[in-house]
Amino acid sequence: MNFKKNSIYAIFILLIILFVVGCTNNQSQPLEKTDFLMDTVINIKIYDNQDKKIMDMAMDRLKEIESRMSVTIANSDISKINENAGIKPVQVHEDVYYVIKKAKYFAELSQGAYEPTIGPLVELWNITDVHGEERKSIPTEEEIEEKMSLINYNDLVLMEDNQVYLKRKGMKLDLGGIVKGYAADEVKRIFENNGIQSAIIDLGGNVYALGEKVNGEPWRIGIQDPFNIIGNYIGILSVKNQSIVTSGDYERYFLYKGERYHHIIDPKTGYPVKNGLAGVSVVSDKSIDGDALSTALFVLGIEEGTELINQLEDIDEIFITKQKEVYIQEKLKDKFILKDKNFKLIYNPY
């Protein structure tokens, strides 16, 4: 959730971009850029244009977003808000205000399943660049209760002139569950404004499939196998001009006394979510929506999560359970193909 460094696993653990149908023989290689930003590996490919200036514009925008919205950069707008919690409002850049406003909207919509003020709990658990390491302790009940008392999106106040205020000292805003979605949307905007019609924007697993392949076919996105994360997928989703964002308990986790503790914290319990889900993928027109919703749905579970999605338009979701069940909406049946026979496909009844 916060921008502490993740390892090279970020290339593999969320979504796999599949070029199964691939490029035609006369299609040139894409203009490609890989970098480490927002504490994850990003990979951007443009297929219908070789203008490096456009790619540079996108990369500069990503760096700008990171500099303003990272909780680990001392002079970022988010750090300034946190430093002044319970003291005074902070005026922020317009784009920061926009993302915070969207974050509060999704917090209200999900009744706190997505929670932008979860920073104190994120710091307490400190599940960042870990993939199965053993720990000797976990936070105590007292520590968790203390941090939970600081978490409440209703105490995040949006004021005039792009001012933001956290009502109580010790509160901490963390946009890690939404900002990569916003960043993907911004890269898409830059590309479209400069005539790009075919590109894959992969920001550590937050994927935007812009347009379609140069040969006119839809992009084919592999949905990550949550039980075998290195380059494996359970099925293929065909999309055009859509974002696919996945949240899963396999991304970052540690072990304590034989039990796995992953990084998606339930704001209502203070502990990592335990509801039988292994992964959730959200398909949406805007990546910022999919980013926040993927976290919310993972916290809510299948039934409540589907009830939330049913309130929205143009949002689809895929739930994967620990029993290797894959729940999809019927309207995805012509777009999603289950490839792994170890999983069972179920049309979502909720």
C-alpha cells in the first residue's frame, strides 16, 4: 500500500501480458520502456508509434505523480498532509486533490472496505518487500487497537482551494491502493492526446490495454494464478481500451507460526483479510476505479463485493477462491477463457 520497495517479483505476481496471438510478420517491434517507479517495476509498450518523446512525456508524468503522492518521500504532498494531521490543513497540487477526492468517494461507497487513512496499520504490519519470510512476532492486540482508533475516512476533510486535513494527530493518509490506477490513466491520456492507439501500460500489475493490437485483435491478458505466481496464469481475458487491476494475498506476505499474513489489511479488524479469497481482478474503463475497487472487493468478499459492483456501471470482476474456484459475471463469458483445469469456473450467482 505505501511506496516501499517491492522486488522484481512485481513483474510476475499480478497480471501477465499475453501475446499469444502475437505480432504479425510485418509488425515492427514495439517502443518499450522498463523502469522502477512507485516502488514497482513498470513496463510500457507502444505498438503504433516510435516517437520516444511521447514515451518520455509519460515517464516524466509518472515521476511527477510519485514525487507528489508517495508516502515515503519526505516532501511529497501526502507526507505534508500526514505531518500536519490534527494541526492544520495542507494545500496540495490539483492532481493530488483529485486522487484524494476519488479515494474518499470509494471509501464512502464501500463503507470503509477501501480505506485511504489506513496508513497507521500499514506501518504497524510493515508487510512490504516480503515473500514468505518467517517472522518472530506480529503486532499485539493493544497495538492494533491503538492504530485502528486513528483510521476513519470520515476524518479526512476536503476543503476549498485544494486543501486537505486529517482531523487527528497520528492519522496517516496512504494512497497506495489507488495511485497506480490514476497513474495508468494519466499515461493513457498522454498517449491518446498524442495519437497513440495501440499500447500496453503495465504499472506493476495495474494494466491498461489501450486500443487493440495493430492487427485489429483484442489484447489478451493472463489472469494470475495466485498459487503459482512466477509467470503462470489460470485464464485469458480479451479486452480493448480497458484496465485490469488485480489484488491478491500472494503479492506480499510473511509467515508466523505456520500462518500466512498478507498485506491487504481489513480496516474493521486490523488484521490481514481472511475470507477465503486468493485474488480479485477488476475490469474497468478507468484504472483508478479498478485500483480502489480491487482492494475493496478483496476485503468484502464475493457476496458483498458483487453487491457493490452491481451498483456501478461498466465494471466487471473476477474472484478466485482458495478452493480454486473462479467466479465471473455471465457478461464476461465471451471474453474470459479458463485455461487451467485445476480451477473450476462458476458464473457469479450474486
